[in-house]
Amino acid sequence: MTFEGLNPLEMETDAQYRKKATAYRTSPEYGKMISLYPVLETSIKDCKGENPVA
């Protein structure tokens, strides 16, 4: 298997991770998961605005 254009040792930038996170949070799969697990939804809301550990 080959992955053209990808360097497996190179990390993505913060902007790339944020773009992926935004796309994920707006996906139908994410909405379905949140509706199935109300505790998860509460936990996510409680963490909103927190800064990740650097």
C-alpha cells in the first residue's frame, strides 16, 4: 500500500487539525453519536472553551 503525497513522519499543522475537527463536528455521524450518548454531549459542552494541554 502506498500513500502518495504523505510523509508518515510529518505531523499535521494545528490549522489542519482544526479543519478536521470542524468537519467532524458537522458530520451526520457526529450528530448521531451525540444523540445516542447524552452524557457525551454534556461532557463535550462542559469542556467547550477549554485549552488543550500543550
